[in-house]
Amino acid sequence: QVQLVESGGGLVQAGGSLRLSCAVSRNLFNFAAMGWYRQAPGKTRELVATITSGGNTNYADSVKGRFTVSRDTAKNTVYLQVNSLKPEDTAVYYCNAEGFGYDDEKEFYWGQGTQVTVSS
């Protein structure tokens, strides 16, 4: 029904940069927010950045000043520019779409993830 496909991950050295992309099968304005999450081995999935349908952005403290979330609504694509990468940023990065609605009416969609590995 709703498909999200991430791309752009890879292996980089500390201090390097990547641009992650999330291609969405629906217009982005169908969703209250788009988000990027990440999950490192042995850790829980954590929220990295969000952008609402109105264009407001939020970031985890650990990535502020280094990561930037943006969107191209014409292309139904959300981006996460990751700069000044640290080994601690190594994780699978997932794209998430949060639907409108409340309580059990709210829907969440996930991509398969893209691996980001940062070597020291």
C-alpha cells in the first residue's frame, strides 16, 4: 500500500558524509511527518530526525549540527544529509512515514533500511 525505499548508505571514514534518500510511493503530504531512525547492533531503534508536513524539523541531540533532514515534495523523496560522521553513527538507518489520524487510526510505515558504517 505504502512503500518506502531507502538508499545512499555505505562505508565511510570518520568525518565523511553521505546523503541518504527515502523514496515514498505516495505524496508526502499524505503523512503528518517523515522520520529517520537508526538502530545499531544490540541497541534499540532511536529517532534521529523528523520533518513534518509543514516543514518543521527536529533532531536528536546527538546529531544536531551534523545531520540535516530535507524533502523534495515533487519527487516524493525525503533526504538525510549526514556529515561529520562518527563511528557511533554506525547503524541501519530507516525511513518512517507517520500517517494522520489518532489512536488506533494512526498508521506507521517503514522502509527496509540502509546500512551506514563509519570506520575510525
